[in-house]
Amino acid sequence: MEAQNTALYRVDPRFKHEVAAQPGGDNLQACFACGACTAGCPVTEIDAAYNPRRIIRQVLLGLEEEVLKSDLLWLCTTCFTCYAHCPQDVKFTDIMGVLRNMAVERGYVHPSFTQRLEDADEYCQSMRRRLALHLLKDKDQAGTFDPKNAEGLLGEDEV
Ligand code: SF4
Ligand code: SF4
């Protein structure tokens, strides 16, 4: 994962206003950095470098390039957990949508990238469905799930 070094990036005080002006970005400045979004985020659980609270602080500080060029921007699964946990109704999931659109519009990623990501998300959902249906075959028995065996399970015939 890329290094996080704010000292290398230019600060643009207009950035937070540009984000807040987009549909979905309007509650950005209500954030008081409590961290509830980060505490419940399933992506943060597997990759501590992904931190919704930090991303919002970076936007408020005007770190456009650091935010929009970061690979982290694309790790959110839009599960809306942070949306439900936020005491300030910041709607971080919507803000991620705004930031991703900006990243495309401002040339940080190729426009085709978002379609590739949507295709990858659809593939992941398909894999989860197949895995769940496989596990359901012995749902009435005690058992465990070992991720190391997942590939073999997915290689079996479609359920
Ligand atoms: S939960 Fe809401 S208020 Fe708290 S840090 Fe996240 S976005 Fe900000
Ligand atoms: S919507 Fe994105 S940032 Fe929010 S909890 Fe889900 S994965 Fe994390």
C-alpha cells in the first residue's frame, strides 16, 4: 500500500468547498472527527491504512492530490455502515462517491477504471453467492470455514 505523507502534497483551501458543493457532499463540514466511521468499517478491519476519518480530515485540510490519487479511495465497498454510525449525518459513503467522480473528472484514473471496478465487485458478489450456497449444503451440522479451502470450493460445479 502506498505511503501516507501529507508533507509532499499541496494544500488547496477550495477543495472542501468543491466537495461540499456536490450532491452528497453537503454534510462534509459537520464531521467532528469522532472516528465512529472508522471503528465500524469492514475495510479498515482488514487494512488499517484505509481510514474514513482520516480521509475526511484530508479533504477538510485541502489535500486534493493526496486524496484523489490515493489507491485507498477505491477500497470502500459502499456498505453504508459508516453512514449508519455517524452521529453527525456526514454520509461518508456519499462523499466517497463524490471523491471518486472527482478523481475521474480530474484525470487521476482513466474513465474505464470505474467500469472495471464495478465488474470486479459483481464478480466478488457472484463468488460470495457460490460460496454461501456451498456452505448451506451442511448448514445443520457443526463446522468451520477455512479460507485456504475457498478456492477449491469455488472450483466445484455451479450450485
Ligand atoms: S463518524 Fe461522522 S463525525 Fe465521526 S469521524 Fe466519521 S464522518 Fe466524522
Ligand atoms: S461504506 Fe465504505 S467507508 Fe463506510 S463502512 Fe462501508 S466500506 Fe467503510
